Amino acid sequence: MNMKVYLLAIAAFVVGTVELIIGGILDIIAGDLQVSISTAGWLITMFSVVFALSAPILLTVTAKAERKALYLWALAVFFVGNVISWLSPHYSILMLGRIFSAASGSLIIVLSITIASSIVQEAYRARAIGVIFMGVSGSLVLGVPLGLVIGNSFGWRAPFLLISVLTLVSMIGISAFLPKIPARPTIPLREQLLTLKKPKIISAQLTSVFMLTGHLTLYAYFTPFLKTALHLSSGWVSIVYFIFGISAVLGGGVGGWAADKLGSTKSILVIIASFAVVMFLIPAVTFSLYLFLVVMIVWSMLSWAITPAQQNYLIETAPESYEIQQGLNTSALHVGIALGSAVGGFVIEHHSVVDTAWVGGIFVLIAFVCAVFSITRPATSKLGQSFTI
């Protein structure tokens, strides 16, 4: 494995922290800015919408740029966005900071994935992608629990200051150790979107959308879920997030290993089916903290295990446009995050936060149907042409 992949994973860790930190301190932000929890949840939804829209557009607009310089510029904008969030006096300014962070963060993640998958041998490709997403999930282990502790101790703005500092550290590391990387040939955005006309590809992308929708329907409101269903204190919530994060990191690594060893298609089907079962189990085990933690650990591992397999599946399905598909899949993931946080907010407003788990499970079942449909379609190599593997 190329050690530079781990450098990219560190930057992905920083981006993952700023995206996911809101969920952990949602109630603190809502209380301080005097908005409802569902309104504060739009800070997650809007981040994900901007992230989803920005990834393919920015990748196209910057296609001719040298990758290292582009990476550093994206980190610079990301830094500005987090400084705005740190200094924001009210909700609208915080939302503006989130928009800056989302747009630049989308480019950072896509560049991390594409660079990582291109600088390793093919046999290690899924594992390289897994390492990048281990960086993102690693933000759960340290970023979210640390953000909870800092947010509870010094106010919700303090985590954004920490992220700003970490961004500067990432810029120094990338500048010092990542070599210059030439751009790939420019592919028009229209041609990128045309790939979605293929049933095999659009259903694969929809698999990611609905998988994340199901996950975020619960996870976006995990803190109020823990406090309502299990009556946990803020200290215990931090511990639960820490356990969740460790499991997520392990899940990302296991997912990459499984995709390389067992094959992407088999891994995808097993992971999604298992994930659906776990989502429906979660509300049923809240009577026991220890039993809940066991189920939650499996839930966490599966939530991140799917991504390396899915990314590798897209590379295998459309090798001539793998960078496009990885960019579009990153967008698909964040469409799912946006939709899931919106659905979760609706469920909370009209029912109960406990109901977010089984509602999320329904979306995961839809993801499984999309995955089966995609896998059973003929493989395509170029627009309008197909071949048999």
C-alpha cells in the first residue's frame, strides 16, 4: 500500500469531522441559536445537498487543474468555511459557513478517492478506497466524541476552531509530501450525466442513495434518540459515539478487504441485507443498554463496510469512466444523507425519534432491491455498448 494514501485519509478525516460533528451537538446548537432540533437538522441536510451538487460540477470545472494544487486550494476554502462557522453569530451565518465547507469538502473527498485509487496497484484498489473512508469514519472515533466533549465544555463553536487548525495541518502535510499529479482528460458534465442512462449504473447509484437515506434517518438524530430511548446522559452519549466510531473504522477496513477477497457484488448484497435486519432490530433492543451496544456495533460496522465495495463495483462496472462514477457516487451518498436527515426530521415532528430506526430500515430494503437490479443487468464498457464479464 502506498503510504501517501494514508496522508489523503488524514485530510478525509478532517472533512468527515466537519460533516458529522453537527449530529453530535445538534441539541446544543438548537438551544443556543433558539431554533428547533428539526430546523438545526437542516445544517446537515443543506451541507449534504451542496456536497452532492458540488462534487460532479467542481470535478468537471477543475478537470484541467494539477491535482496537488487543486487539493491545496480546496483545503484553503474549507478552512475559510470553518472559520465562518466558528465566528457565526446566528443561524444564517452558520449555514453560510456550512455551504463553503460542503462545496470544498466535496472536492477534497473526491480527489482523495480518485488519487488513492490511481496510485496503488489494482489488487489494492478497494483497500485504498477503504483507507480513505476509514479516514472519514475515523472522524467518528476522535472527531465526533471530541467535538461533543469540547462542545459541552466550551460551546458549540469550539469544535469548528479545532477543525480549522486541523485543516492547516493537513495543508502542510499535503504540500510537503504529495507529489504533483497531472490532471486526467477533461470529460464534459453532460457526458458524465449520460452514464446515468445505463440501468446498471443508475440503479447502483440509487443503491447508495437509499442506503444512506436509511442510515441517516436515524443517525442524523442519534443524540436525541439515545437520550429519549435509552435516557443517556451527555457523558454516556459521548461514550456511545466513541464505540460507534471504532466500529465504523473497523467496518471500513473489513469492507475493503471483503470486496478484494470475496468480490464486490457478493459483499454488497450481504452487507445491505444484514444492515436492513439490524435497523429493524435497533428499536427492539433499547430496553437493555448492553444489548443495544452489541446491535449498534454491528450497525456501525455495516454502515461503513458498504462504501469500498460499492466504489469498487462502480470501477468494475464502468472502468472507462471510473473517476466520474466515484464523483457521482460521492454525490449519491450525500443525496442520501440530505434525504435521510430530512426524513428523520419529518418523523420526529410527526411521530417519535424512536420511529426513525424502522423508517430507515424501509429505505435500506429499497437499497437492496436497487442493488439486486444493478447486479443482474448486463455490464457495460462504453455508452451504448455492452459486454459479458
